[in-house]
Amino acid sequence: MIGVPLLFVGAVLLVNGMGGLGRVEPRSMAVLNFMVGGLALVASLLQFIRAVKPADFMVVAAFFLFAFTYLYVAVSIWFDLDMNGFGWFCFFVALTTVPFSIDRFQHDDPRFGTFWLIWGVLWYLFYLANVPQKDFGKALPYTVIGVGVFTCWIPGLLILTDNW
């Protein structure tokens, strides 16, 4: 099931990166964030209902981190809200990715262990961009696109085509 959300997270990161480069109008960007956040929320709730053991709840928590990220972005853009709160949420998520990464490495999944570290760095960059308001110029949007393509879109396609 992870291939489906990864594919769409790749899409939203591509669009968000293009938005950061000024190539996508913010409210248009918000629409895809609503859709991907909604998809991740539904997937999270379905996983939550089916969860039995602690490892199942790790998957649920991971899905919720992504769902709330994209829903927070969507609502903030749509209603033209200050992104400071989003930045602090990203700080929380960046810290949370460390135990998720360790868990994946401990369960012989070095690819996702590495992805969690990369995603954690990206969330931390969002914290830096929105709380202390560090200006990364075009580096942050290009990083968003790269992370989306190489840790979400391509792996999602490979998982869905059973080539992972």
C-alpha cells in the first residue's frame, strides 16, 4: 500500500517545489496539498482501524505525519495564514524522523531508514525557513523537488510495479 501515498507525495513535492520557484500559483498548489493530505489521512485512518501490534501503529503515525504536513500547508496557503506554526510542526516532525529512521534500520530496511533521514532534513529546512525565516533562495524549492522525485515518486512507482 505504501506505493500509492509515496507516488502522490512525490507529486505534491514536485508541485510545491515549483510553487517555491514561482511557477505555480499558491492557491493552486494548496488544492493538491488538500488532495494528497486527504489521501494520506484516509490511508492513516484505514491503517489505524486495522492496526494490532506496535509496528502497525508506527505505520499509522508515519502516515499521519505526512497527512498533517500537507493539510497544514493547504489550510495555511488557502487562508493566507502565517507559516510560523507550520514551521514549529516541521521541527517536531524532523525530530520524530530520527526514531523512525532507527526503527527502519533495525528492521533491515536501509532504504527507508535513509529516506526518513532525508525527509527529516527536509522538514528541518521547512522549520528554518518558517520560524527563524532563513532564506535559502532557490535551493529549498529544488531540494523539495529532488526529495520528491528520488525518495517518493520513483520508489512509489517501483513499489507499485513490484520492482522495489
